[in-house]
Amino acid sequence: MELTSDALVNSLLALGAAALITTLWIWPRLARQRPLPVLGRIGLLTVTQASVLAVLALSVNNSFGFYTSWDDLLNPGGAKLTLTSNENHKGGTPVSDALIQPTNEGGLETIHDLPKGPPEEAGKVESVRVTGKETGLSDQMFVYLPPEYFDPKFALVRFPVLVTISGFPGTTLNLVKELPVVQTAADLQKNGKMPPTIVVLTRPTVAPPRNTECVDVPGGPHAESWFVKDLPEALRTTYRIGRSPASWGVFGYSTGGSCAMRLAMRFPGVYGTSVGLHGDFNVHEDQFTGGSLFGGDKALAQQSDLAWRLQNLPAPALSMLVVSTRKEPDYPQTAQFVEQAEQAAAANPQFKVDSLYLDDGGHNFDSWVRELPASLEWAGTHLG
């Protein structure tokens, strides 16, 4: 049974209920103060409490997505995997040492509203595990391929790609379950409001359960390198994806929104388009980040402060959309950043900044779902 499956939770619930009933039934027979009855009472209590704690741990994990599979839990660094065949994407001889391998991880089978039909009519969503050459990190993600990808007329075409990043804590599955990114993108593409685009769905938690905020941690996981080096390289070796920054966009909400804006502003030569929903403009360090992400190096932390970058560095060649609500507690900081970005854009025409605000709503999926169609449509108009 998969780590995130309901069957595992239900099995442990049944075990806990059975242990509780057995304890109530047999407890009077173990009332004597002899070694065996005492050991029996200890054993019954241990099984009952272990079952309850396991159910609680699984429920928390399923809600927040710290670990998505047994391999994720037991082997946090991830093993290097190989792709047995990639003829569906590029043709030719199967690659034995590819960086992307099909997997059954992620829980995609639990989503029932994905586009249905043959790939050449409805597109296709694949669950894959990606392994990075430079960082050695490995993570599961989903890849949506539009119908045109399977059309022989487009066999020589390289498609734009939009890397989407969920919040923290959260699984990749949240990008099709709680926030219907694939469903919305497919609908927009079908109606001509978004060009045929490959959509990659991933999460910021590359070293669970730590929140690395998508930065390279000195002496720790190099999450930034994962997103700007390993992931693009792996995707290009497997899918027909454009190679210029104009063909690459990055999108995210909450922590993923912070990552999307930061990655694009720091590496506009990788991501030419960025959409951040309710993101922060500097790196917050707390108990989830495991303390300092920069080893106390203030100069290093400064480089990831987007407001500081606008004030002290040339504006990047980048198209950016900042999305939030006017009721968000951080709205004043967001509006201030947008104003500062617009001033920087006036001095550098290659830097373009737009903003989108809802009049109500908070830091939650209700707001993000309402903001999603317009945000994806905007991204589509800026992807080459």
C-alpha cells in the first residue's frame, strides 16, 4: 500500500479499533500483578497507542505532503533512477540512463476530473520521478502534455513549458486536486486563450520535511540549483521543450509563488516569465526552514531579497505577474514591491511587471482558485 493511500489509513484505523476492543475485553484477565499479565497489559497499550499515533501521523502527512511515497520517507535524498524508454517523446533508441523515469507515485489515480480521451485529443498527464545530475536530488512530479504534442504535424515543434510549484507544506497532487492547474490550462488551451504548453507540476520541498524556500542551503540541499539547473536539463532530455528563456515560465502560489518570483529574478536566463500568487519577496526563516538557510551570511541572504535586488541591481529581462488580494495582511508590502518594480521597469523596457488583485479573499485555495484562470492566461500570452 502506498504511503499516502486511504487504504493504509483505514487499515491502521481498523487495527487500532481492534486493539482497543481487545484491550477492553481481555483487560480483566490481565489484572494480576505477575510478570506475564503486566507484559500483556503493556503490549495491548503499545499496540493501541502505536496504531492511533500512526493514523495521526499519516493524516497529517497526507494533508501537508511532507512525504509522498515510502521511498520519500525511507530514502530522503532519493536514489538515481533510469528511464527504460522515452520513445513516446523523442523517438529513437530507449535511453538507459535518462534523468526522468515513469512512476506510479503521487496519487494521480485519485483525480477524476482530468481531461479524458486519447492523448491526441485530450493531452496526457504523466507521473514521473526526476533525478538531478548536479544536486543528486530526486523528486516525483506530474507533466501535462497538450494534444498538439502528439499530433504528427507538430513532431518537430518545441513547446513552451510552465513549471508550477505548490505551497509549503503541500504535495504535487495539490496542483491538480486543490488547485486545478492542469484542468484549467487544458480548458484555456482548448479555447485558444493559452498556447499549447507543457505544464510541469512540482513542489518546493525537495528535501522533506524541510522548507528550503527554493534556495541553495550552505552545507545542505541545493534547492535553487535543482530548479534552475537539474530540472530544466532533465526536462529537455526527455520532452520537446523550447530552449530559450522566452519559452520557459515559472508559476507558484504561497511558498511556490515566492520561489517562482525569486527563481526568475535571480535567473532570467532560465525563466523568462514568472507568476507569483501571494508570495513573499524575501526569505522567511522559521522552525520549518530548520533555522538559517544562509548560514548566517547576510550578504547571501540579501541576494534573495527581491526588493533589495530592484534597488541595487539592474532590472532583469523578465515578464512578471504579481497576484494577491487587498485583504491579505501582506498587501501593503506587495503593493510597495509592485510600485518599486514598475519604477525599475520604466528604466529597463525588458523588465515588465503586471499585478492582479482581488478585492477580497485571503491566503487560501479559495482565492488561488479564483486567481488561477487569469494568471495562466497571462502566462500564456508571455510564453514564446
